[in-house]
Amino acid sequence: MLPWGLNAQRGARIAYIDMDVILSKNKEYSTANKLLDEKITQWKKEIELKKIKLKQIQDQFTVEKILLTPELIEDRELEIRDFASEIITLQEKRFGPYGDMMIQKNQLLKPVQDQVLSIVQDVAKERKYDFVFDRSSDIIMLYSAKNYDISDLVLKRIQVQERIKERKEKIDSAKKLLNGDKN
């Protein structure tokens, strides 16, 4: 028996993953990313159209300004400022830190990230890792030996889950077809 204070110690077991690599090879993540990109493109077009309209209103005002009374000039300038602030508000609503883009990103991508995290935790427990780092995040990893990279293992498990899900969907659709033929 070891004296008190001298416990048998093992070194900390450390592994890492590269979340960017894992997510780039994940079908659900790619699909979610495409949907998000489509929405972002749509929102950018919406804002761009409003900017074009603002420019037209400003140009028209510049041409008509010499014909307008001071009160009308003031009213039109107020309208233009209001429209410009609407555009800024829309940009903030779509692309601000709490905007639609961030909300959509969380809704679309979070389930996939949660799945990866769950598998990472399972692998870490099975292999008795004390720490698992994400190489692609803000934590700086100056050196890492490839044998501690468990990204491929996590990716394989995700692919296994996807194949099981696809098989279940095929079986369910085959059952529906069979049931449809009997009725």
C-alpha cells in the first residue's frame, strides 16, 4: 500500500477533434448550411432592393427640390431619413447578433452539433479520455500528435447512425407500400 499522499497516478488522457472536418462531411449539416445560405441570399436581396429604392427616392428628391416649398423639403427629408433608418433596422433584424440569421443558424445547425457532441462524449467515456478539445475552435492547440485525433472515429459513428436512420426510413417506406397494396 502506498503512503498517504502518494497515489498511483496516470497521466491525463487527452484527445481532440476537428469540428470543421466532421461537420463538412456530415450530410445533415451540409443541407442545413445550404438552407441557411439560401435564406441569407434572400435577405440580402431584400435589403439591396430597399437600398435601390432609397437611392431612387433621394435622386427624385434632388431633382424636385428646387420646386418644393421649405415645408415640403423638410417633410421629404424626414421621409428619406425614416426610410433609411428602416433599412438599418431591417439589416439589424436580419444580420444583427440576435437577428434572424443567428436564430436560423441555431435552429438548423444546433441539432447536428448536439449529435456530434453526444458522440464525442460517448467516445471519450469509452476510451477514458480526461479531456477532448476541438481543434477548430478558439482554444489554441500548438501541437497535437495525430494518434490523439478522434475526429475519424466520431465521423464513423455519425455515418453509422445516418445509415441506420436511412435503413429505417427505407423499411418504413417499404412497409407503407406493402400496406398500400393490401388495402
